[in-house]
Amino acid sequence: MHLTIVGTGYVGLVTGTCFADTGNDVLCLDVDEDKIERLKRGECPIYEPGLADLITRNIKAGRLRFTSDKAEAYARPDVTFICVGTPSDDEGRADLKYVLGVARDIGEGLEHRASPMATGHEPIVVVKSTVPVGTNARVQEVISSITAKPFAMASNPEFLKEGAAVHDFYKPDRVVVGAADDKTGAVLRRLYEPYVRQGNPIFVMDIPSAEMVKYASNAMLATKISFINEIASLCEAYGAEIGMVRKGMCADQRIGNQFLYPGLGYGGSCFPKDVLACVSMGVDANTPTRLLSAVHQVNQDQRARFIAKIDSHFSGNVEGKRFAVWGLAFKPRTDDVREAPAITVISWLLDNGAEVVAYDPVAHETTHQVFGDRITYAENDLEALDDAAALVICTEWTEFRRPDFADLARRMSGDVVFDGRNIYKADIMREHGLIYYSVGRRPVGV
């Protein structure tokens, strides 16, 4: 099929590249001309394991192209995917200006289109961006106000995990398609069939339900994270150990163990935005989402609770002290620092006069866009420790799990570790004479 992908951000670039890799003719459109030129040269603008090689391979095969020319992008696609951002506004609502702007462009493109359809079906416009229920209807209205030519609407929410997006696209748990008619659903089912050959389902449903699936899924996962963090706070208050509590709880098959790890809370571009969008949808419909409002608040409070441990240990005075921070991305295997707990922690340290030396395997550049030269970026994890009063762990990268603890203790001028991801065992820290704070567990050496 001839596909146009509008937006070469995280979702658009992964979607377009993976569709090209199964033989489709894919043209990716973006208004950022510098990014398009980089992509034409085969340069991947985001860190995502495996994606750069796929881009290079499919450009060479002629199946993947990039453009900033809207006329070219809308001249012939069988299916157009809208993959632009929907950032939160000041009240937490999804800002749809980019989605609706693309809808106007698509309307203009359809009005001037002359090429026939390869599928024998009218052009399909698919909203893949995460949008509130009712957005597809608004997109349809905008396009129909510009052209009387026929087209079909569909919703196709994405479920890509940063750091595993290529794998998720090729082996999805499920594919969700919202379509107003069977023919449209059949076209998109055919497009996705190469990715579900192992039997995972393609669900074709009504458009409003498909729009809601993504929000409901992310809200549920965010709820599990905030729940275990709230239990961890109770464990700290009563002297229980969250690791033991978690094991006993998760052995219940009705509960399971996914997303029930205590820590600094969720971050990134999806969970915070999508939870707030659900809250806003509830306000707009006069259907308060009290649970999800609490989920968001618990997540924000979790960072403050962790910072309070640092503040308390240093008796309210971190000024002039040097802190090593391991992990800047909101989670491993990505360079994304949007809503990352590390950003909150570092901001507090800087605001209170501390010096920060940070290390992350891939997120130095994206962090530099936030802090510039206000912090120092170490070449490796051990270098960050030199003369540090404390080590603060914000992201559970694999390489942090088994450091040389003796060397760690020697390099630091202090003897305290604040572990926001519970990656170390208490007895190991005790063995090396380190003071150790974690989440939901009794501190060591205090």
C-alpha cells in the first residue's frame, strides 16, 4: 500500500519505518526541514534500539522516503496516518491544534488529488496520535468542510514502549482499530496481518471505543505504579519491607507482577499526559475521575518524598555539596527525559545550591537541552562519583546493577546512596559501610 505518515516523532518514525519494512511504500511528512534532511541521509533523530538500522535498510530499498512537501505527501496515499503530538495544555487537556492542522492539510490534499487508489477503497485517514474520545469526529468535520470528496476515518492507537518500540510493533500484544464500516476495518486488518502471524488479536471496534482503549490502558498501568508506591510509603511508616510485601501480593494470579515496582514514579511522554487527559475528559463530561486524580497526585508526591530523604539526611543543607546522579532518562533504553524523575531531583539540588555531576548511557544530549551547562556530564558512571558527597540513582540502567562497590566507596567523599529504583540489596550496602536509602524499605546505616 501507499502510506503517508504525518509526523516523524517517536510514533510516526517507528510506525513508518516498520510499515516500510514489510513492503509498503511509505512517505513520512514533517514540517521540520532540518530533521527531514537528516532522515534522508539515514540519520535517526531519536534513540531507539534497532530503529536506525531499519531506517537505513528501507531507504536503500526505496520503500521509505521523507519529505516536507505537503503536496507530495498527500498526492497518492491509500492510507494517511496522523502521528503528531498532542501535548497537555495548562489544564491537562490534550492540545489538538496539531491534529486539526493536519486535518486541514489532508482536506486540501484530497480536494486536489487526481491519482487513483491502489486498494480499490476510498482514502483512509487514520488518527494514531493519542487523542480524547470524539477527536476522530472533529477531524472528519474539518476535512469535510474543505472537500466533498469521499474518505473514511479510522482510529488506530499505538502501544509502543520506548526502548522496545520496534519489538512492540513487530510483535504487538494486540492491534486496535476503530472503524465506522467493515471495508475500512478490512483494509487496516490487511495492513497489520504481517505483524500478528503468531496469533495475537486484531480488534476492530467502533471509533470512540478505540480512542478510549489507549487512555484506559495507560491509566491502568499508571494506577498500578502509584498504588505500589503508596503501599511503599506505608511500609516505610510501619517498618515493613516493600520487596517482601510485593512478593506476597503478586503471587496472587489475579494481581500479577507487571508495573508493580516501587520507585520514583512514572514519567515520559505518555503516562503523565494521558492520566491528566482522562481527568480532563471527566471534568468536561461532569464525570469526575477521582481515582485517576489521586493517581497523578501520588506520582507527583513520590518525587517529593524521595527528595525529602536527601534533604533530611543533610539536615536541610545541600549547598556546596557535590552529588553524583546516575540515570537521566525517565526509564532505561531511551534518551527521553520528558517528565523524568531525575529532572525533578536535579532541579531541586541546583535550586538549593548543590553541584551535580550526572551520567546516563544515552541521555546527555537531551538533558543538556534542559540544564545546559548548569550540571557536569561524566564520561562514565564511576567518573561521576569522584569526590561526591552522595550518589543518587534515578534510572535503573542495567550497567548500574553490579558496580564495584569497593571502588564506589573509595571514590566518593561521602558514604550515602539514595536509590530511587531499589536496585541494590541492603546487606551489600551494609558490607561496604554505605548509608543506603531506598523506596519502601528500611534505611541502612542510619
